[in-house]
Amino acid sequence: MKLTKKDIHVAPSILAGDFAHIADELKRLEDAGADRVHIDVMDGHFVPNLTVGPQMVAAINRSTNLFLDVHLMMYNPYDYIERFVEAGADQLTFHFEATEDVSDTLSYIHRCNVKAGLAFCPETSKTMITKYLDKIDNLLLMTVHPGFGGQEFMPEVLEKISFAREVCDQLLIRSGGKVAETKEAAKSLPPLDIQVDGGINEETAKLCVAVGANVFVAGTYIFGAKNRKTAIESLKNVLT
């Protein structure tokens, strides 16, 4: 399907913000036009870095009305779902590589009445993606190795993005993993969210949207900008 401007969403990565003034940072993101706030949870094992837990997610939730897009870079994500849901997560995305219970974890997240996403590291084969597309709300394709911000975009992931969108189009998979009954019905449904995270700026976002990505996670590009509103708008306008 052909993406339109209304399909594009920007999720600034709060990890790049100033945690000493988190409420102020979130207010600035709201004012700048962010659609969501992306929260990276790292356990120090699945990735070498260690970041925030449910208490910080709860503090963020108290400080903003933005959609909380929580990215679990941790082993055994199933064991922590309830804690992050209680903290206020609107969407929980975990890594395919971090658990042997992918389907059970997706089902449990949905039973908790929040959206479920599945993330894939750059080196994971694109063939692993297909079986889960009708079971997820968000497909996150990492465009850097997970764990640290400020890395350079990996263009080899573009082929994986294209593959995922093509499969969605062939199987009529749309937003929330819904499978349309006919091609005509599919035209009226929004796309499945294909999210990219890592090295995202205006230039790399244009490369990603051209092959089917529609949700952009950006940290350094937004928080390091002189004008965050301009930076966010540049990502929202990549189709124009």
C-alpha cells in the first residue's frame, strides 16, 4: 500500500533527554508535536547498557499524556509485562531474540489490554518476521545494534523493511495485525506500523519511508536539535 502523511508517526526516544528535568522534557516534546514517547528499557544482559525500570515509566506516565511506547531490550520479557502495564505502558515491544516464548508473550501483552510489538536486531533473518505479522501492532526493525544511542544508520536493514511491507501487502495485513477480507477492504484500513530505530534523521527517514516504514524513533536527532519542533516536522514531512 502507498503510505500517506497521516500514516507517519514520530516517537522521540526519551533516553536522549535530560532525566533531571524529565517532566519539562516531556512537555517540550508535546509542544513540538511528538506523537509518542519511546522508552528504552535495557537490562544490562540482553544489551550491555542499563537504563530504566517500571518506576521511571510510571513517573513518565504521570508527566505526560503522550502514548508510551516501551521498548524492552531485556531477556525474559514475559516476566515483566504486568509491571510495565501497571506503570502505564500503552505499547510493549520486546525482542524476538530475547525469548523462546514469542507467541505466548504477544498473547499475554494483548490480554493486558495494551498494544504488542516485536523487535528484530539487524542480523536476524527477515524470514523470521513473516509468521508474526498478523499477531502484532508494531514491527520494530532496529537500524543499529541495540543498546546505545548515537550509532550510524545501517542501510542493509532497508531490504528487511521492504520485505516486511511487501508481505503485509500480499497478505492484506493492516493495523493491529488485522487481515482484510479483500483487497478493496484493505484499501480503507491503516497500515501495520513498521517502526525503525537507530540513526534516524531526515535523510535516513526518507530512505526508510520509501521502502515502507511509517514510525520513526529518533533520539539524538531530536534532542540535539536547536529547534525540536522543526526536527519532528522534518520527519513527519518525509513524504512531501
